[in-house]
Amino acid sequence: MSSVIQVQGLTKKFGQQFTAVNDLSFSVNKGDVYGFLGQNGAGKSTTIRMLLSLIEPTAGDIEIFGLPLSANRSAIMQKVGAVIEKPAMYEYLTAYQNLKIFSALSGVSKKRQQLLHELEVVGLATRAHDLVRTFSQGMKQRLAIAMAMVNDPELILLDEPTNGLDPQGIADIRNLILSLSRNQGKTVLVSSHLLSEIEQVATRLIIIDKGCKLVEGDSKELFDTSKTVVSIQTLDNKQASELLLQSNWAAQLLLNRTSDKEIFIQLDEKHLPSLHKNLVEMGVGVLSVKPMHSLEDYFLQITSTQKYV
Amino acid sequence: MFSLVQVELYKIFKRPRTYIAFGAVAALIGIIQFGLKLDGKSYLDFMLNDLSSSLEIDGKILNGYLVCYVMLQLLLVHVPLLIALIAADMISGEANMGTLRLLLIKPYSRTTLLLAKFIAAIIYTLMLLVWLAILALFGSMLLFGTDDMFLLKTSYVVLLKESDVFWRYIGAFGFAALAMTTVASLGFFLSVFAENSIGPIVATMSVIVFFTILSTLNIPIFNIIKPYLFTTHMIGWKEFFDIKVNDSNEAIIGSIQNPDKIIKAALVLFVHTIGFFVATVLVFRKKDILS
């Protein structure tokens, strides 16, 4: 499968002290929905800005569509669309006027009806001629996506596209990403600090922390539910640990992470009801049995077994 | 490039702020014309007080040409602020709105984008001066009529024949356009460093005020730098209204007393304009866009 983005040893230092991105390498294949995960301040936005040549890397190479970015910026940007952090647009203009401007700037001459149709696709048909300053955050986000798509790009970079959206808005963006990938064959790189968002759409993903790559791979493998880490809290964790050690669950107990406060066990998610039932049968006072799905949990899970790469 | 300039002009003229400058110019000119129309005689009496005993003047002194000259003297000092309102906002305003990053991911180089923005800022500047010319010159010619132009300078008087005036205004407005373009390029340059509009606008005016003070100070130590300050040459348009005299002390129609002074002033302003733009490009090409 051909690489759409190829990044090697990417580094960005701000001043002498702060390294925002440190020797980062990854690749995005054609047709991927590539999840770019990391906590706030992990270096996601800096990396995306370097991919868009908004920030100059201190070191490293970026190739997009097989071409070095620094020498082929204009040719590459003709095939790229992006929404970067919070949606930005001319608030003193209408949605239609904004779209018209960015259509012209992309070198695409679109007729009025085409532009109105694109606003209809993102659900803004009835507000096409209203000033953007009257729009909600969700409407601005949808307009930003329409603006990013106006040149029919092959590669779409979405930096935290669901920030500030309500649950319906988040679902809409998720469906849009899936539709872009599955129905239109676009390559999408989407960043987020929420694992739950990425795991629903990403085919491949990278997790970064403090500017370094933590893990990269196929999301099916990384989110393998047969190896889910479960956190257990009981009335007496010490006693519960001892009972589990004497049971059939002993091999799955993560002793290196288990403490008096919390017990960790790795299992296939489909065995969760059995675990719960066994604990009760053993007379353990169960307070909670929680599969770890948050990014923070996931970080704990992989940092306990992997080093930074 | 043409479509980029078009987009920039579209954005400029869709902003209500743009029309503040045009409104302010119209209001100021209207007030001056109204005042002179109503009480021009008192103004002339006051102006010619010292000369009335030694000089007999016939004809219509308070005519459109004189009124326009009076207005240019007053307004061309303040127009830089109106220019800075737009020029100093060209990049910083986009950074403030967050739209700069959207522009910079389009398939144009940063230099091309800057050039388009710069051309748009210059077009706005020229349009403001054309508006000023229409109201101050043509408006005054309509309201006050035309005649010979009598100018009272610091130590002498200038009398220009009616037929010898209009071309001088074309030259004066052309020169003013160059001076205001320099102001626009300064505002444009300062705009690169900020992510809000107020900073560069205030900084542009501060630089102009600071250099104007240096230009007018009569302290010998500053005389070395004065010829190189653009503010020294911003009032160069007045040179178009100084006429040469022959050996019989008669005015030579169609002449300018110091054409070299105008050329030198224009050159200094032009070099500053280019210098500011090149500096803008050099800074902006390497700038990380974090807004």
C-alpha cells in the first residue's frame, strides 16, 4: 500500500529549552483513517502544522504524496484540505462568502449552486447567507469542514475536529470521516486526545506523548479486546488479590500494577461477566469492575509494557 | 496572483472598518468647506492681515484651488492613521481571527500571498487618496469656483495663474500617494509581528510621530539623519506649488522651483517602501504560524 505521508525523524524545538516534537517517525497509507492520539500538549498540533508547512521543522523529513514537502509545497497543498484546531473564518462574512473565498484561493472555480450544495452537505443550507458571527461552535466546525473540502482534497488533516461539539455534532463528524474514507476513498489524518473518538473511526493510529512516539500500528491490533486491562476495586483489595491468585484468574493478574488500592487483570472482554460472577462467589465485596478505555488508561497499559520508541 | 488580489480587496471592502476612513475624510472635508463657504471672508482677513497694507489683491482669492491646498495641509497629516487602520491589520488581523493559517495552507508561496496583500493595501491607499482628491479638489472647485491661486508661505507669497494650477495638484496627489504608500508599507511590516490589530496600528503611528519630531527638530546632531528619514519627505507635495522666477522676478509658468528636491524625496520614499516590503517578506517567510 502506498504511503501518502511519510515522516522521518521530525523534530521541533522552540528556543533552546522546549522540544515540542522529538524525532518522530510515522507513515500514513492511502485510504487510511489515521488516528493521531495524545494528551493535550503532546505535540499533535505542532506535528500537523509542520505537515502543513505552517511551522518549520528543526530537523527531519516530511514527504507527502511521495514528494518532499519543502520543495513541493504548492503542488502538495493543491491536494490537501485541513481543519486546524478551533475553526477560523471571516466572521463579518456569510457562510457562502467564506466558502466562495476559499474556493477561489484553492484555485477552484465553483458556481453558486455548487457552493450552496456543499453547504447543504454539511447541514448549513438554511444559514448560507447568514453572517458567521451568528453561528454556534458546531455550525462553525461544519463550515470549516466544508471549506477544507472545497478543493476536493485527496488528503484531509483534521486537528481535534470535535472540540466544543455536542454529542450530535461529534457523531456527525464521526460519520463524515467514515464516509470520506469508505465512500470517497480519501485519506484522513485525525487528531484527538480522546481514545473513544479515535477507536471508532481509525484504521491505523499513533499515540504520542511529550513529542515522542509511544506506539503506532493497526487499530484492530492495538484495541484488541481479547487483551483488555480491567481495573477492579473491592472492599479489601489485599484479600481479593490473594483469592484471585488461588483461582483460575491467577495467570491473567497483572501483579506489577496491582496494589492495595486497585487490582489489574488482563482478559478477553467477553469473560468480564464470568470474572464478576467468580468474585462474588469467592465472597469478595466488589465495588467496581472497569475495562480501561480512556487514553490515560491506555497510556498506563502500554507504558507498563513498552518503552518510548 | 490576480485572483488573490481580488480576494484581498473583497475582504477589505466587506469590512465596515474600511468605510470609517472614507467617512472621516468626507466629514472633515465637508466641515471645512462648509465653514469656509459660510465664513471664508473672516478666514482670509485673518490670513492676509499683515499684507493688506502693503499688497493690493484683486480677484477671487478664496477659490477652489486655495481651499483644496488648505485642506491638504490639514488632512495629509492625519491620513496616515486612516491608512494604518487597514494596512497594519492586513496580517495581524488574519492572525487574530485564525484565518492566517487557512490562507497559508493554500497552494501559494508566502511571498505571493504577501505580495497580493500588499497590492491590496496599496489599492486601498490609492482609493482613499482618489476619494480625498474628488472631495477636496473637485468638490471645492465646484463649490468655490476657480481663479488664480494665491499662497502665503512663511517668508514670501506665491501667485499661480489659474491655468498653471491643476497639473500641480495632479503632481501633489501623486506624490502624496507615494508618501501614503510608504506609510502603508510600514504598517504592513509591523503587522507581521503581532497577533492583534491594535499593536501594529499604534506602533505605525508612534514611528511616524517619533520620526516627524526628529525631522522637525532643529538640533544639529539630528541633521545627519534627517535626509534619510521618510517623514522628512512626506510633505514634499508642497514643492509642486513653488514656482521659479526669471531674472526680472517674474514667475515662469509651468515651472517648479526645486524639481530635484521632489525627485530626491520621491526616491527616499520609494526606497523605504521597497525596504519595508522586503523586510516583511524576509521575516514572514521564516515565521512559525502558531495562531
